[in-house]
Amino acid sequence: MPKSSFVDFKAVKAAIHMEQVLQHYGLSDQFKKSGDSLSGPCPIHKGSNPTQFRVSISKNIWNCFSECKHGGNVLDFIARMENVSIHAAALKAIEWFQLDPEAMSANSDENGEHPSEAPKNSTAPRPKPAFKPAPENNTPNKPLQFRLDKLDREHPYLKERGLTLETIIDFGVGYCGKGMMAERIAIPIHNPEGGVVAYAGRWPGEPAEDTPKYKLPQGFRKSLEVFNLDRAFKESADKPLVIVEGFFDCMILHQHGCKKVVALMGSSMSPAQEELIRQHTSASGHIIVMLDEDEAGQEAREEIAGRLAKFAFVKVYIFNKTSTRPEDLSAEEVQALIGGAL
Ligand SMILES: [Zn+2]
């Protein structure tokens, strides 16, 4: 048996946080933070009420007040999500979050504990788990073996967001009548090689309070992908790369002639996303960071620009009106921007 099979559950639990695990499952967007707690729909029983599942950040525990009617620690959560034992959940966590297997292995000679037992009420201090600050699982998202077909390309919501039929077809988006993204606008997400790795599902309109705006397939890690990257980098290296937050920002800018545009699918840039952008940027490459003019965007853009500036010439685009999003720019404004950026 490999040494890592004897898992020190306490060390694993101490090394990972519920927030990281939710992020791993691509669920961060569905959760609201308020003080010490995160609340959202229960990912275990796949509920929709946005307050039924709560996480205490400081205690690193969760509770489902609805169907599941129970809670637990971070390993209990992974075990439930994956439908595996606590032991298997700990091994997964070690792999996903790149924990040091040595530091996470229980030395059974020393404490005489059976590895599957809960830690005894020992108050002896344990060595702090050495874990690498890489809370990401870099196992690539696998390309899907299927395509959602019969998507309605003429759904009114698409028009409402300003997309032309040409853009709709170009990006392959459409309203999904049934299937995994039923009653949502399905947006295919491609990996850098151009394979479809997931569909994001946007609720067409303002969703009810208990319905998330976006749905992503379970297990899909959006932190490993950059939306539209596969196509953006087919554009000339001389053109600036525009980085936005959302799918619609990206599609609208593209429609307005700014073809070298990608979306982070949120207001943060993961290390894997940064690496993808770096790999595809030449030494003299220009990047324009254009996040939403809101609190999250304003907070994130300097940090993102700072990281990108290590390998490219970076500009931060600032809108002169708060709560403006890149998708609010007119075709003329976009043209002026990309024309003037070089
Ligand atoms: Zn539940």
C-alpha cells in the first residue's frame, strides 16, 4: 500500500477550505458571502433555494437545511459530492489541491490510530501541514463527447442582449429546450485546442431569487479555461488582447469588430488562466484589461494587470461611468478603442 493511503484527515481538513472546494466544483458564483458565512443552493441534493446550504468560513463546516438535513466538514462534503468514502475524499483532496502527500500521511506507528478513525481528542500539537499554495487541480477539463443540438438561435433573450444572428451562430449559443441546460441559454466553452469542454447555462432574464444566473456542469473547472481563447489567438500578434469578465461582454465586443477578446468568466484570474494567456502572448504583446466598472471589477483589475505586466504591456481600461460593462460599449466606441490601442 502506498504511504499516502494512510491519510491524516486532520491535516487534510486543516489544509483546505470550503471556499476552495466550492471553487473546484465551479460553484463559487452561486454562493453569497456575508460575514463569516457563505450561502447558496445545496450542491449535494442539487437544490435551488439560495439559502438552504450554508458554510461557516471560520469553522470550515457546512450545513444543508433542506433535503440533506445534515452537514459536516470539508471532507464530508467531498465524500458526499463524489459519493465516496472519507478516505477516498481525502485522497482526492490531496490530488486536487496539490497537498504534500508526505505531510498528509498519518504515521500509524507513532499514534497508533487506524487511518479511517476520527482523530482522538489528543491535544498534542501536530506539525503544521506543509501545503503548497496551489489550490487548483490542473487536470484538464475533458472535451465533451456530445453537442447540445436543437438550440434555439432566435430566442428573444439573445436579441435583448444585443447579439446578432451571425454572432449567435458564430459562438454557437442558443436556448436549450431540454437536457442539461434546459430552459437556459447554452454557451459552449472551448479549450485552447478548440474542443468544447462545457456548456454554461445563462438564465434568460432576471432569475427568481432561488435560481442562479449561471449554471456550470458539475466537475467542470472554469478556472482552467479562458473563454474564446482558442479563437482570439488566431488573430494577429500585433493586435491587443482585450480581457473582459463575461460571456456577453466577449460576444458583443467580438460582434463590434474586436475579435481578439477573451473572458475570464468572472472578475478574478486564476493562475491557470494567467498561464494560458502568458503562453499565447508574444514578448511585445499588448493586453487591455477591461473589467466591469463595479466594485468587484475595480478591486480585481489592478491585481490582474500587475500579474500580466510581468510578460506583456498592459493597459487598464476605466469606464467613466460606474456600473458600465464592456457589453454596453457601442460599435464606434469599440472601434476607437482597438484602433487607438496600438
Ligand atoms: Zn442538501
